[in-house]
Amino acid sequence: MKKLIYLDNAATTRTSEEVVAAMLPYFTEYYGNPSSVYEFAGVSKKAVSESRRTIAETIGAKENEIYFTAGGSEADNWALKAAAEAYQDKGKHIITTKIEHHAILHTAEYLEKRGFEITYVGVDENGSVKLDELEKAIRPDTILISVMFANNEIGTVQPIREIGAIAKKHGILFHTDAVQAYGQLPIQVDEYNIDMMSASAHKLNGPKGIGFLYIRKGVKIRSFVHGGAQERKRRAGTENVPGIVGFGKAAELAVKSMAERTQKETELRDYLIDRVLKEVPYTRLNGHRTNRLPNNANFSFQFIEGESLLILLDNDGICGSSGSACTSGSLDPSHVLLAIGLPHEIAHGSLRLTLSAETTKEDIDYVVDSIRTIVERLRSMSPLYEDFLKKNARNR
Ligand SMILES: *Cc1c(COP(=O)(O)O)cnc(C)c1O
């Protein structure tokens, strides 16, 4: 295969060999259904509960507060829909933000169509949620605040401690979509007053299609999938045993390696950011300069289309992601980039690069050189850039 530099770890990560090795026996050797009564199935059952314990420990939760789901999107859907249903007697108002993942935003829209009122709180130019706006949005009928721990596009880490404190002060449930943060940042649910939290294994070198929703004891919840008695009757369906085992292993490894791994990633991330900003003119960094995910860099290059940049990077064997929602068939710029105040034309020229523990300085050097060359080439073909240069020359 040709050169591959994978810098799209916010989209998904490589499943680590150790995780795969932990999962394998649960396909062919211990394939029993955890709900069956014989000893053979007990092996599967024990594996599920060990994984649940491992994961609970990583966030300071109790085992019976972890509910396995089929990923982050399901956990987000569950948290919002179940809280809305369970607490609608108290009120029908929910607060979230303008920069959430679509798993939250589209669920919120679904609830709006069913009579709930949603307030979408804005963010500042760095992508940090405006705390004063959030607190002002609280009403007597507010039942839930849902704010992501860290943003998947621009990497900004939210003031979760402050938001948790605000929610607690007003006696409102607090959910956080921690899909990007879990495994990258230390999270303790009590410390941050988190009542519900979503996570997904494939963002931390675990398998795809397995996630969890943490639900604090005492929170009124509703079953999400009806059927058998799995997940304490809240989420029916035969457990994804290999997936759950893989998630447990991935969580264990991520927490164990966190300090060292994220320090190395932060250094490389800053090296990437510094070089790009220095060597490619008319470029900006999106998201908070320091208070961001250790592996995230997000740039806007003036006068070019992010899509063209991505295709040419792909030719060089580099996997990145753009800031427009082209995957959904539209060419609208990302709602996150618009929320931080970028004009459409600048948001369109955006590139997200997200590192992994395997990324090297050589990779970054290669990528920066490639970006510089491609951006120069695209700009040389851009009438907008030509106009800009002419105008500049006239003004001089
Ligand atoms: C990836 C992601 C999700 C969705 O998780 P899946 O497991 O892919 O369904 C939700 N929220 C955020 C912030 C994400 O990055």
C-alpha cells in the first residue's frame, strides 16, 4: 500500500492489537449468551461484568451506573429522549449548545417537534460555551443541560466543572457528550457533577459499534430498547460481548497511558500548529489555543476550498477532514465554525487534523510540507486570491 498518514483520529481510531487480542476468544471460544444459565455462558457474563467494572472505575462511577450501547450516537439519543420523557412533568425546556455533535443536535430537533423547547447557547470566538448565557437561559421548567466535554471539530475543551456547578445549583440534570474527551482527558463524574455521560470505544482505539451511557443512580431513566432484561432492563438485546470486552481493554489502556501519550501528542500538535501558522500565510487556527484536545488541530486557509485541499492531501497519502458537512451531501460549512463567528468563505477553507499516539515528528514534517505546497498551488489558481493580491498591491 502507498504511504498512509492517518490524521483523522477524531473520526475513528485504529483498534489496537491488544484490544483485538482481548476480544478474539469471545467470538470463537466463549461465544455463549451471557443470559444463559449454564457454566459456559457464565464466562461471557463474567467478561461483561469485568469490563463494566473497569469502565466504571475510570470515571469514578459504580458498576450499575454504566449502560452499554451501540455507540456514542445511541448514548446521546438515549440521554436526551429518556430525560425528556421522564422529567416532562417538571417541564419541557432543555438547554444545549450550538456546537454539539449531530447526535445531540438532531435529537434536540426531534424533541422540538414533539413539544419540547430547546435553547442553543452560543460560544465565544475560541469555541468556549458562554457561561453567563447558559445560566441566563435557565428557567423554572428547565429539565436538562447537555454540553459536550470537548468539541469534535475544533477541539475546544468546555468549562465542564463550572457547567456542572451551575446545573447542580439550579437542581437541573447535567448530561455531557464525552465521546471525544473520554480516554484523552481525566474525567471523574462526581468532581464535575455529571449526571449522565456518553462515550464510544472506537474513539479510543477500541472497536466500532460499542459505547456506554453513564446514568447516575437516582436519575429517573427510561428503557431505550425494549425486549429482554439485559442492561438491567434498560437496553434490551444480547450483549455485544466481544465489543464490550474490547471497550474495557481500550479504556484500561487509554487511562493507563493517558499522561504520557497526551503529553507527546500535545507537543506534536503544537509543533504542527506553529509550523503551519508560520509557514502558510493567511491561515488561522480554530478553537482555543491551549485549552483544546491534546490531538486536535483545526485550520482555516483563506482563498481555498477545504474539499480540494483534502483531495490533494489524499493524493499524498494524508487522511484529514474538512470543516464542511459534505458527507451529508450538502456543502454548508460546519455549524461549529459558523458558531465561532467565521464567515462562510473562511469556514469553507478548513482542515481538521487529529493525531494519534503513533504520529511521529517525521509525519508532521511531511504533512506540513504537503499542506504548504498544496495551499500555494490552489491559491495560484484562485481568482479570489488574485484579486486580493492586486488590491494589496494598489493599496501599497
Ligand atoms: C463520534 C462522536 C459521536 C458519535 O459516536 P458514534 O460511536 O460514532 O456513534 C458523538 N459525539 C461526538 C462528540 C463524537 O465525536
